[in-house]
Amino acid sequence: MLEFAPGPGIVTRSLLDAGFRVVALESDLDFFTDLQSLENSLDGQFKVIHGDFFRLDPLAKGALKPPAVSSDKLFETMGVAAVPWRADVPLRVFGIVPQQLERNRLWRLLFAMYECSSIYKYGRVELNLFISEKEYTVLTAKPGKSKIYQALTVLAQLGYEIELLHKEPWSSFATNLKNGKLAIPRTVQVPNDHLCLVRLTPQENLFTGGLKPSNASTFIFMVKQSFAKPKSKLTDRLNSWSLDNSDRLLKALEIPKKAAMCNLYPEDYKRLFEALQNSDMFAETLFHDEVLASTRTMYL
């Protein structure tokens, strides 16, 4: 089990009591010192590393300075070897996603999963994350809900098996921590909703048909561009991509001509992408500059 940002180690101790071997990434040096004491008191069941899970594999060149961490060195330390994508889950991750830039952090994890990069070079790593109820609602939205059914929804539902494990009121996290800080600062009003513990297990059959890690960034941007105007008609979007055979394409896919982007199911987007891959009118270079820009944004 890999735990990130364990803080005072309350959950860490529960995981250890349950028999898990835990490696923790902690960026706060105040907590890190106490966690080192816990490590020294145990016989190899627990190890803490000075690092930040959301600063894994930054694009910056040269030697990494903590809390930035290399996933290769992390997995070597844990003794976890890479396995084929369709093999069993090689590692489970647990942690609370920081509310600051929460959406960006979820996007970065999703991007890495589709490209089989960072932690996903080692296989279908399972995430067990506390996320805001707002983001959970987006991840599990249904087609037609134009305000919450988004590009993130489509890509998450295609890429992950999403399971809600638990809901915990925000107030449970608004407690004094050992170093005098608050889990939620006093100046911030506690939201009137929950944090949701969600299990995200990568789909074993994600890379079937024409979707591959090598063209996944193009697929991601195609979906993101489709939701720039979620109520626009699919035919209009296809025409904007200079596809003269859009009517024939939609007929073959059995998608109504007047279907709006926000009414398509996640599987429809994958089928559309695979059909476009086989179209003479489609070229991945259409999205080349946008894909590069999006990639840089995810890893800043």
C-alpha cells in the first residue's frame, strides 16, 4: 500500500493494524520526523519517504529535489515490478486529494493512466482517494446533465471502474493537527457536503480497438474539445474537423445526426474516435499543438 500525505499518521496506523505493508510519501517535514520514529519502531512494515505524490515525475530536467519524486525510484524502493496491463492490480494507493487545484490533480492522474506513464507504467494501479463530493458528482454524472457531465466524466468512466466506498462529513477533517495547523484553515468555511472515498481501478479492457497509449493524448483532447460547447450538435463538431463524410460515419455508428455532445455516452466517444482513426479525412496532427499544450499544463 502506498499512502500519500499521511500527516499525523492516524490512517497509517489503521492500515498497519490491518496487516498492510505501507510506504508513505510525506512532504511536510514536521510530520516526516514523527513518521520516521514510527518507521524505526517497526520491523520493516512501514517506510516513509520525503516526497509529494502530486510531484511525481515532473517535466523538469536534471536531478530531482525533494519533495519531487521519481516513480521509478519509488517503485524500486517498494519492490514493485511492472506487470502487463491486463494483469492483477500491482499496487494500491490511498490518500486525501488536496482541495487546492483538486480538478487539475485528477486530470493529471487521468492523463498518466491513459498514457501508461508515471505510476501506470507498472500496470493498473488502484487509487483509493478522498475527493470532494462536487468532483465525485462530476465523475459519476450521466449523459444529458450538461452542467456536470463533462470531458472529465467521459474519460474517467471509460478509464476507471468507479466505486464509492464511504462518505465522510467535511467537519470530520476540521480538527487541530499535532503541529498546530488545521486540516481546514479557520478562515475557510467548512463546506456543507462530504468528502467521498472513491476507488478508481483502471479498466482492464481500456486499450482495445484503436485506442492505445500512443494516441491516448489525441483522444483526450478530442473529448475535451467536444465539450467546449456541450450542447452543440455532433455533426457541427465533425464539420469543424473538416470531415466531409460525417453523415455516413454517424450512420455506421448508429448515432443520431442531431445528437448533442453532452448526450453521447462515454462508449460513443471511444467508438467515434476509433472510427475517426480509420477515416481518410482524419489526421492526428489536427490536434497536435493543442495536445502538446495540454500535456505541459498537466505536468506543471
